[in-house]
Amino acid sequence: MLSLYLHIPFCASKCSYCDFNAYAGMSDLIAPYARALAKEVRMVGEAGGPEGAGERGEVHTLFFGGGTPSLTPLDSMADIFSAIRESFALTDDCEVTLEANPGTVDLAYLEGLHALGVNRLSFGVQSAQANELSLFNRIHTFDEACETVRLARQAGFDRQSYGVNLDLIYGIPGQTPERWKDTLARALALEPEHLSLYSLSLEFGTPMRAWVQRGLLPAPDNNVAADMYEWADAELARAGFEQYEISNWARTKDEGGRMKDEIQCTILPPSSFRLPAFACRHNLQYWRNEPYLGFGAGAHGCISGFRYSNVLSPAAYIQRIESGEARPFPLSPALAEATPVDVKTAMDETMMLGFRLTREGIPADAFRARYGVGLDEVYARELRDLTGRQLIEVGADRARLRPGARLVANRVFEKFV
């Protein structure tokens, strides 16, 4: 099956830690950009054949990322959804996620999204501490985040759908363990179905990195951040969450303590492996190195033996789509670069990404079914070395990270780059 990623790069203000392809102060481009995005979807869809499926297969996840997709008006979102449904065959249980920032939505907007087919919301809460939100240049307060989650529940984003995810950041300059514990406790009180916890990374070109380099902020303490991570994992387990990826936890039980239905691994025989009910299916597509199409400025895709990316600039993207001609599937007039992916590279990427999945890892049967060879036939030396260093465990059915290696997982990933 296939996944679609749609990038909407506009923000009310840009966060001090962000190096994503996102732009503040371009609200006048939102409407023409949305029209171009819908047109790109239609152009790529038409190039893929009239059946709406072909080699692509059915689409089982959509993800609107950014930027702040929730700045897009509902009528523009409706046009984008029309283009998707006209151009691709969606599964009945398609997971449709939209990233939103607290304070950018009201009840009417959330109800409108739900009516269009969005069934999962991901809120960039980041912190419950006012000073940390100010440091990040976030435009919301934690009280506004709480109200936004309440409105989302009222609009229908509950456990009968795919629910709500909250993003949180730890390892912040000057952050104490007590503040982190308070943030996580207050986030858990909102009863999300999913939590993504990210260690702050000082990315090149960001204000946060510059402030640390100039001595205006203390550098993050990696040892303290590691302690925060380990504490959070234990606390989330007590709260009914299960870690399934290095930075992601999903709820495994409903309020009555009964196990929810779990997600079956789509690339293995039935009943061979399952993940928590509220694991993000779209991100699993990436971590399993399965095909996806990217639409929008700076979006990436990987399908049919090559990886591609679109132009970064929203204005250039709009111009390319408005004036360009259709290209062979899955390329669009906004293409910036396309790179062939040979079989060995695909195998390396499957290993590197799969080791992020803390429970699933790289299933041996799936790897052989996909590539026609066994893990030990291609990576005997690497697996032996990593096993000897107590970084991974290799069984008859899969290879995966050892629990104690999650904080040093880059030592595993580098073997497959």
C-alpha cells in the first residue's frame, strides 16, 4: 500500500529550533499554494493511470505536515481533499493526520476537518512551561493547548478514530528534570492516544544554535537529557503507553483497561506481529521503508526505485505547478531532484530505518520476501559486530535494538549508511 505526504510550509511565526522548510510572513501565498497543491495531486494522479491504483496500490495513510497546515482555510482544504479522492484510491480505514498548532484552530475549523476526513490530529505542544514556550518562540500557552485538545475531542477526534498526538521536547537549555516531569504529567492529563518525545537538536542555521554558540544559552546536557528520556519511558509504561519507535509511544489500553485492537504488520503473514493500537501508521510507512509520494514545496517521495524532492521555495513551487507540464508518474513540474535507489541501497535503508522500531525491528521473513535474500546473507559481519557490542539482538524472526541501545542508536545506524 501507498502513503501520501502533503507539505504546507506556512507558519504564524517560526520556532527558534526549527530548520524545516517552513516560512513565516507569507500568509498571502496560502490560498494560491493550496490551489497549486491540489493541482499537483491531480497531475501526478492522472499520470499514474486512470484506474487510480496501478503499481501504486491503495493509499492507506495521508499526512499533512508543515509548517502549520492548520493555517489553511477549510475551503482550500476541501479542494485538496477533492483532488486526492479524484486521483487516488483510499482504503476505508485510511489514517488521515493533520499537524496543528494550539491556538490556530477553533471548534468550527476542527469540525470542518473531521467532516473532510481528517481522523488524527498532531499538536505541537512542545512544553507546558511558559519560559520554554517563550524560548521556542511558540505563539500558544499551555492553557491554550489544553483548550485545543478539548475542542478536538468535541469535534470527534477520539478513540473511535485515530485520536490525538502531542509533540513534546526535552533536553532544552536550562531545563530541569522537575520541569520535564511536570510537562509530561500535564500532557498525560490530557489523555492523548500518542506521544512523540524529541530531544532538542541544535540545527545549523537556527536561532537556538546561534544563542548557544554565542553563550547566551547553556548547551544542552546530554546526560541530563538521557535521564529525562529513560524516566519518561518508564512513566509512559505506567500510564498505559508502549514504546514502538525510538521517539514514539502509543496507548495500548482503553480507559477500562481492556486491550485495544492492535496494528498488524502489513508486510508479514497474518498474525505474525502487532503494534499498539494508536501507533502512527503513516510514520510506520517511512520506518518500514515502504513507498510514499510527497506533494508540496520541499516534499520528498520514494517509490518505484528512486527518491525525489520538490523545489523548496513556496513561490517557485506555485510558479512551477501553474506553468509546468505533467511528467511521468510520480514526478511533477515542481521536481528539484530525483535519485535512483539500487537494491543494496534500499536494503541498507531498510536496516537503518527498521532499527528505529524498538519492538518490530527488521523482520527476517519480510526482508527475505522483499529482497530474495536473508539478513545474515547480506549483513553477517555487521550483525555479528553489533551483537557483540550489545547494541542489537538477532533472533530467528527479527533483528532489533537492545533496550539499552536506544540512546546510542546512531552507532547502529552508521553501519548501514
